[in-house]
Amino acid sequence: METKNTIYFVRHAESDTNIKDEILRPLTAKGREESRIIKSYLANKNIDLIYSSPYKRSIETLKDFSSYIDKEIIIIENLKERRISEEWIEDFDSFVENQWGDFNFKLNGGEALLEVQKRNIKAVQGILRNNPNKNIVVGTHGTALSTIINYFDNSFQYEEFKRIKNIMPWLIKMDFIDGRYIKIQEIDYKKG
């Protein structure tokens, strides 16, 4: 008997970039308002489970929704965002383009996109394996989610990443049968 899963991947809402700590960076007031809109969209989707990156901005994006449906947010370390470097990067756009051009490219102390993709896909596959026939929400990040999409749909490359890099939150629906990717849909959550 086949199993079916729907995963709603939610890239976090706008976060306060004045806070440089990647783990503790909270949402802005606008981000908190956007998280309430996300809650409204997901409210009638019969969500069984909520997973998230350990980063505060990802958790805060799903907190209202979690409270609304009275389900805990399960933290998975492997869902965290890419580690960029130990040093400040002056030309971030060139760095990103280099990473998308070579999934093994990384800076000192950072992660290659292939490494990010492998750990995120391991997390997603575990979620699917352990939760057959469930509707699931996964709180995530721009680069992490982009590598997940790229794994299942190789047409998602640098140009698509550039298109979405400033969209926060960003909501994607993916359907799976027996753990196999079937389709992806970008969701305009503001339209309901």
C-alpha cells in the first residue's frame, strides 16, 4: 500500500540582521506579522507534525501556528542553514554565485552547498520515512531550502536562487509517494 506525504517548507520570515548571531537572530516586527499570515494559511491544511531548523528565526516563524494547532515544534539540527565562513565576506553575491557554480566550493570554516544539501536531504528523508501518510511543515532557510529543491528538481539553479533570495517568508509545497518526490508548488500564502 503506497504512502503519501505533503511537506510545506516554510522559509523563515524577515529576521533582524542587526543581530549577527545566526542561531539567536529573531524576527523583526514585520516578520512576526508575516508569521501570523503563514499561520492563517496553514490553519486548514490538516498538519500532523511541525519540524524546524534550530535557528530562532525559523522557530519563531512557526510558533503562532504551532500554538494554534497545539503541536510542538520538533527541532532537527540537520535542517539548519549553511555555515558561510569564519570571516566576514565583502562580496557576498560573488561568493553565492561561486557556490552555485561549484557545489563543492566553500570558504575557510564554511560549508559547501553539497554538504548543506546532504544533511538537509538526510533530515527530509528521515521525516518521510518516520511519518508515512502525514502532512508536515518544515521550518527552514533560503539556501538550505534551495539545495533541497535542487536535489529533487535539478532545474532549480543559481538564477532561481537569486529570484527568491530576498523573499521572506517563502512557502513551498512538495508531494511525495512512498518517499519519492512527485511535484513541487510555490504557494502564494497571502491569497489563502
